[in-house]
Amino acid sequence: MVGKIGLIIKSRSIILLLTLASGCSNSIPYKGNKDLIGYWEAKSVEIVAPSYDGVRFPMQRYGFASLIINDDSSYIFNMEIMQDVILEKEVFGNPYSKVVLNAGYQNYKQGYYLASDTSIILYDANKIFSNEYNYDFSGQILYTRFIDKEKKRWKISWEK
């Protein structure tokens, strides 16, 4: 009887070990524009002004952003900031803070895209140019970069 219980426990342990091992296997890294397709959630945002002042923050702490890229060349981009994003630094020994993004900031775009292996050009629903993003992958993380109208450089990391 003890032998059967030991065998059952060993077989369950082996099944558990195999399950854990298969879940820990290396994921295939993304590359190229075919891997852009899907639902992406922003994880971190970095914004650098022309003066080289910059801020980097985790998106989930301040709001949310999603990017849906469909295989029919349509996309939906949505970003909302729920809490002020503040740059804090020291100037001549004195603390200085500046609001980089105000709570209530919203950016919603929908339309069509054209993608190469390094850039995505976004068009609105009327197929008028909206913005161009450079992108690359690191493993299964997508990094997009663009410059806004105020010449601030944005870098956003995304995960599916």
C-alpha cells in the first residue's frame, strides 16, 4: 500500500515538473512587421524634451495605453493618463518639478497603417498621414519611437 502511494506521489511530481518545464521554455522572439499584428498593452513610457529633460514611467501607474494592429491594415491606438506625470529634478541645489503630462490627457487614433520591418506609418480613417513610428523588438517586447509636435521624443514598450 505504501509503495502504491509513493508511486502516485512520484508520478504526480513528474507531471508537475514537466508542466512547469514546458511553461518555462524560451519564447520565440518577435521580428518583422508580421509580428506587429495583435493586441498590445503599453508597459513603460519614456519622454525626452529637446532640452534633454526626460521622464520614464510605468504606464499602469499613470493610466493605460493599447495598440491594436489588425492584419487588414487597420489599427486603433488609445492612451489615457489618469494621474499627472511629473518630472522631478534638482536645479542649482533646489528641487524642481514640472508636469509633463496632465491627468486627463487622451490620445485616440484609428485608421490604417503601412509597416516595414523598422517603421509604421499611421493614417487616419480618411487615409491622411497621421504619424510615423520607428520600432524594433527585444524578445517579445515591442518598442516604438516617435517625435511629437513639440519635438519631444517618445519611446513606448509594449507587450501582447
